[in-house]
Amino acid sequence: MILYHGSFGKDATDYDLVVGGVANDKVFNTVELFFDGLIDKAEAIKRLRYEKPNVQICFRTERALSLLHFEGSEIV
């Protein structure tokens, strides 16, 4: 989510839809190990290099949701 600098929780945009990457638990763990000094920069990069990004889609307005429509489903 995009926020005003210094005003945590106050949304500064009027976007209908926001799409962006989200770090998974492995990424957070690696970053924490690096900041705690338990692994060096080279090891952190090595671990992060092969992580596939997770994409988050946020429908932020009723207008964005109104554009969705159900096309069908199937049992797998």
C-alpha cells in the first residue's frame, strides 16, 4: 500500500487497483539474519536470488470490484 511518508495508515492515493510484489517468510527470515549479523551480504544475496516473487493484487475501490465478473469454474 502506498502511504504518506510519516503518516502511517493514512492512504495518500486514489488508485482503484494496486499490484505489487510481496516478500514471503523466507525473504523476511533472510533479511532478519543479515541485519542481525548472522549472515553476510554475499550469503543473503545467494539466498534471495532464487526466491520467486509473490504478487499481491489489491482491489481498493468498489469501482474496481464492480469490473470483475465470474466466468466459470471446474473441479480439479
